[in-house]
Amino acid sequence: MAKDDKKPTAAEKGKAKADEKAQPNGEKSLPIHDKDGKLKENGTKEDAPVGDDELNEEDRQLKDDLEMLVERLKEDDKSLYKPSMDTIKEYIKTSTSSMTAVPKPLKFLRPHFDELASLYEKWPPGADRDSLADMLSVLGMTYGDEEDLQTLKWRLLSKASEEELGSWGHEYIRHLSLEIGKEYEKRQEADGDVQDLTTLAMSLVPYFIKHNAEADAVDLLSELEMIEEIQKFLDVNTYSRTCLYMSSMVTLLTYPEDLNFLKTIHAIYIKYGKLAQAMLIAIRLNEMDLIQETMDEAEDMAMKKQLAFMCARQRITFEVPTDNPAEEQVASCLGNTDLPRYFKHLAHELNILDPKTPEDIYKTHLESGRNAGPAADSAKGNLANSFVNAFVNVGFGQDKLMLVPENETSYVWKTKDDGMISATASLGMLLQWDVETGLDTIDKYGQSTVNEVKEGALLAYGISSAGVKIESDPVMSLLAEDDVLQSGRPQMRIAAMMGLGLAYAGSARDDLLDFLLPIIEDSSLDMSLSAMAAVALGMIFVGSGNHQVAEAIATQMMDEDRQNQLKDKWARFMALGLALLYFGRQEEVDVILDILKAIEHPMAKPTATLASVCAWAGTGAVLKIQELLHICNDHIEDKDENKGDQLVQSYAVLGLSLIAMGEDVGQDMILRQFGHLMHYGESNIRKAVPLAMGLISPSNPQMKIYDTLSRYSHDNDNDVAINAIFAMGLVGAGTNNARLAQLLRSLASYYHRDQNSLFMVRVAQGLLHMGKGTMTLNPFHTDRQVLSRVASAGLLTVLVSLIDAKQFVLAEAHYLLYFLVTAMFPRFLVTLNEDLEPVTVNVRVGQAVDVVGQAGRPKTITGWQTQSTPVLLAHGERAELEDDEYISLAANLEGLVIVKKNPEFEDNK
């Protein structure tokens, strides 16, 4: 029997990290004993050393047997060693335990751990010694403190094979992998050698993969910074679950580990021929080389077309050969040229082709209050009607205000001065994506002798072709003419630049630099011109980090001749143009932030804040969110010289939403913070909060958000109320939400005497019914896996202008609202055959279910209904094919999906 003074310290302190992966056969932390074997405070009575008298007969027998075997190992007869150890191991492997207790063999052997460890030193090298180390490694799970890493220590001394390792069971392997991670971290800090750890880790991965624990394998390799090694261990049955888990982890990782994960997933999908999934990852990485490589991998023309649709949804363009009709179709898919046809097919199937008037939306007969009768005809009211008409009938190509052949006195003339610009530009919305028809229709207005109408037509050219690329490129020639872009009147040049920004958003076309860079660099020009050129280039090169544009804007901010101009209200758009270049670039933005620190002008700080939030948009980066909350805590006096600092705080509030918008838990936390900011914040923070609430949930009307916004829409501060009204429109955009419609009608009655507020109510009503309920403004698409940089840039531009709505949208710059067009897209599912003709397929549509890490083949949707395509998909909904009659070529059933007949399908009806 063991002597009393040999009794050890005991097991692990507290809970092991990562949901107590390390605990063997249970969830409860193991008991801790002092050297005398007495139970410490956080031990459990059940696990305390017990006297022989307290044991039942079976347990006493087990204890006696194990102690006898330990005694045999101390004897000089080496022939007893192997059978004794084999018997002890058998006892351990065949033992059972409750969820809250240590297995009894381990409990009874714990007091002998030090004795057995000392035997290792005495025995000569050989199989017996290795076997002893193997056994000590298992006993180490219940011995010593959590920093001792006894399991790993003895495992490294043992030379057990992978099979022997696996024979100890899943809990042992998980415990060992946890200790490997801890030891790796220690050695990395001390610059030690980690070769033995990586070798051991690689022997654990096959066990995890084989036993449906892909998540554990990924976690282990991630901890050891060697995730790319996972590819070696996967096969056709395990790669999809592994990639699904890795994809879900990406948002929780830091730069550059998140990129390593995505590149590894991409390589796995390419290896197993899943090109649509690989393209999705390449798009998330925003690497043109990978996107092109994935496209080149596709030999099947139908698959090439599907990949082109996926790129077109993200506004990614590149050259494809057009040597034959099939390749021309691929170019057509990439250019979105057939989008109006598919959209009208959807409208026809849903029977919503008939145009709607603003009055159909307002339903003024339902509005209570004094203005329940016909509304007075005012220029501001007519301008609001133009926006509502444009939003509601967007993409349908017909309406009852502007495109009425017999209407000689066009609706444009019912608005005044700069209002005519937006009224004419609304034609571009009505004719959205339909470039050839659209340009002919808009041309009539482009020939007008009235400057404002001509300027509106220039903007309409850009709006109508946003996101569409055709070979002849007519919009470039119309908007980049010298007499328009270089020498026209300022408002005409602004309209042309904005049109170029919208038409070529995300295209990163270098030829546009020749037209727009000189306008930024000319310090003699008015700030509004240079700022719009900066925003246009920011939209065109969004997320590209283009150094020429960045250098030009930064130089202007350092230019002494510009210092006074940078105080202009338009200067914020110069800052925005720079920020958009670094959208999603994460740490790459640090270079420009260092440059901005050296600039003493008050505009440098807001620019740095905008650039930082754009760089980390959609990542959910907690540290960045904390930084922004600290910025919002500062108290700033409400004086003109502090305008820059006030903008910093306003941008920080928008940044909270922009960073957290891609992650559900982060969203809930930020919404709670917004409540505090509204309660305690200064006016510059309070007026940004409603906009940020709209940005965190566009086209996703959550009751907790729009009810809060409804309260803010009656705020004493009119700026807060106006922004809350717009945010209500943004949250409900394209959903026809009945509750929101009712709230907005009551607001129309409440503000019937306040022209500005009423204008914004009308705009919000137009957004709510956008595309007659078929559109979305949400920048996330493809099952919420991809963040559209172009859509986010458009939304952010509008919100930056609304921080001071009365200086821009409610003054002469209402046309800035058209930046929303970059985020507008039908929320449809249209199935096409290989010739790109619509085909009707039965699909189940239901709420998406997160199946990451779930065993077996869990259902990916719940509460579904079976429908025939084309169908509309609400936020958070997912579709899947009803049966195996068709095979989908897309990664997700969303947007434009090509389906093929399944040759193996047998109809059992």
C-alpha cells in the first residue's frame, strides 16, 4: 500500500477553458486535494479519498486490485510489468462513471501517481517504460494543477501509436489537445521549439475527423496556427462539415488568421469541385486572382454562367472572352444585362406590373388630422412625390407620373429649381438596369434647354445603369464629355460625377481616374466639386485601396490652399471618398491613419474615424467597437471650432453599426448601447443614433428597432426626429410592413405643418414600399455570407449626408438620396435553365436554421412552405429544392440560380 506522505496534490483547478473540453467523462470541474489527500473547499464529497470502510464491496475489490498491481510494478521482476500495466489500462478503459464524477480507477490510482512517476526514472528505456508513460498521461488528467500539463508531459515521453492514442477515448484526446494549445502558447512567447507539439497534434487530427469531431480538429490546428494542414485529412464525406464550421469561425478570428481560414476553405472546395462555394469564398476574400482562378476552373458553360451571376451580384467585373455565343452569355451574366427581364418576369408572376401612384402609398384618406383631405400642391410636396414614385416603381419601367406619353406637361415642371434635378433623375430609377431603353427615354430630357432638367438627365443616365455593364459603354461617353465634366456649370459637373460613381461603382476602372483625379487635385475649385469627385472615385474603387486616389485626397487635406475650404460642409464627402477606398481592408488602413495623424486640420480626425470604421466594416471587431464607444464618451462643447470633434462622434456612432452589422450577438449589444447614447449623449450623438439603428438592420423590420425609432420620431430635437423617420423607412425598405406603414401614416398627420419632416415621412413611405415590396437594401447577400461593399458604400454616403440633413437632403442636395440605388436589389429567387430562360421549380421557403456543428443531416430551414419559383425571400429566409428532380449549380438558392435536370431522378408519382 502507498505511504501517507506519498499522497499527491490533486486535479485541475476551476474550469478548463473552452466549455470545459478538458474534463474527462463529465462537465464538472475535478476535485482538488491537498498533499494529505484531504478534500479542499471546491472538491466534492463524492470524489474525496474514502476509507476502505466506506466503500462497497465491488469498489473495495477494485481498489485492492489496482493497489496490488501498482505494488507489482515496484518489484524487481520485469516480467510482471507488462501484464500489470495491461491490466491497469484495461480497468481504466472499461470503467464507467457518472457525468459528475471521475472514473473510479483514476480516483483510486491518483494517490500513487508520484510513485509511478518515480518508477519511470528508474526503469531502463524500452517498451515497458513507454507503456508506463502512456498510462501516466491518462492519470495526469486528474492530477496536478491546470498549469502542470501532466497529460501532455507524459504523452511526449511515450511513443504510443495513433491507434493506442485513440483507444483512450474522445475525452482524453480533447484534454490532450487543450494542453497542446496551452503549451504551444507558452513556447511561442518564449521563442521555444514547437516541433514535437505540432507532430503530436497532427496525430490527433485523424482521430477527430474519423469520429465526427471536425470542429475539434479545426480548433486544434487553429490554435497551432497551421489550419492549412487540415486539407490532408479530409475526404469526400468530411470536407463539407469542416468547411461549414470554418466559415462560421471566420468572423470570430483576427486578421490575418481570418484570411488564412478563407484561403484554406477555398482550396478545399476547389479540390472537391465545389466551384460555386469556392467562388463565394473568393468573393469574401475580395481577391481578383482567386476569383479569376475559380472562373477558369469551370469547364462547364452553365457553371461559368452561374459563377458570373455570383460575381455580378457583388458588382465584380473582369474581362471574359466572347469568341462564341456561349461565352457572350457569360459576359451578359457578368454584366447583369438581363436583370430587368428576370425582374419583370417576377413581377408578372406576382401580378404587380401595374404602376402605383404616390397617393396609393400615402393613403391620405386614412390619415387622421387636418390634412385628411387632398394635399396642397407644393414644390416640396411634388419633389417628395417624385422620390416616392421612383422608389415604388423602381425597375418596372412604367409609372403614372413621368413615363406617360400623353403627358405633355411633364411632372418635372411641377417642381422648382434644384428640385427639377431630382425629379428628372427619378427616370433613372424607373428604368433601372434597362440601359438601352432607358437611355433613349432619358435623352429627351438630356436635350432640354433648362439646366436643371439637363443635370437631372445626366444623373438619370448613371442611376439607370448602376450595376449593369454593356460592351458599348454608352454612359461613359455621355457623362465624361469635356463640356459636361470639365467645363459645365458646377451643378452639372456634380451630377455627371455622381452619375459616373453610381454607374461604375465597384468596377475599379483605371480609365475613370483621368476624368476625376484632376478635379480632386485642382485646389482652385469649389469644395463641393472636389468632394463629389472624391466620393465618385471612392465608389468606383471601393475596397481596392487604390493608392493614386488615396494620395490625391490626402495631399489635398495637407494643402495649405485648401485649409479654409476644408471647413466647408462638403468637406465630409472628401473624407468619405478616402474612407471608402479602404472598405473591408482591415489593418491595411493603418498607413493612411498615420498620415492623417500628421495633419493638424480639424477635418483630419473625422476622416481617420471614417476610414477606420470602413476598414473594419462587417467584421464585428470587439476592440474597434470599444474604441468607438470611448470616443462617444467624451464631452464636447457645442461650438463652431469643435465641429470636427462633433463629426468624429457622429461617425463613431455610425461606425458601431457598420462594424457590428454582420454578427447577431454584436447587433443586440450595440442596440443596447444606443439606448444609453440617446439617454446621455450630446445632440450630435443623438441625431446619429437613429441613422445607426437603421444601418444595423436595413430591410429587416424588427419590432424592437422600429418601435424605438417611432418614439424617437417625436423627439423634441427636430434633427433627431427627422433622422428617426428616415431610419424607419430604411429598416422597412422593400418589405411593405403593415405596422410601419401605419406608424408612418400617423407621422404624416403629426407633421402635416412641418414641411421638412413631412418630406422625410414621404421618403420613408416610398422606401417602405420600394419596388412594390420586392426589393431589399440589405448589403448582406447569399445567405448573409457576403457583405456587398458597393451597397454599404451607398448606404453610408446617404447616412453621412443625413447627419446634417438640413444642410444637404432637406436643402438643395436631396439628389444624394439616389446613392441608395447601389444597395437596391430584388430579393427574389429566379430559377433558370442552362439557356438562361426562367424555369418553374418547386422549392421550400422557410426560416434559416444554423446547422454548424450539428450531428447527422439536420434540417437547414424550419416552418417552410412549398412554392413555385420565382419567389420572394424575406430577411432570414432560406430556400431549398423540394426534391431531386433538379440540381442547383449555385451555392445557395438566392438571386439568379441555374438548375439542371437530374439524370438519376425517378418520379415515383
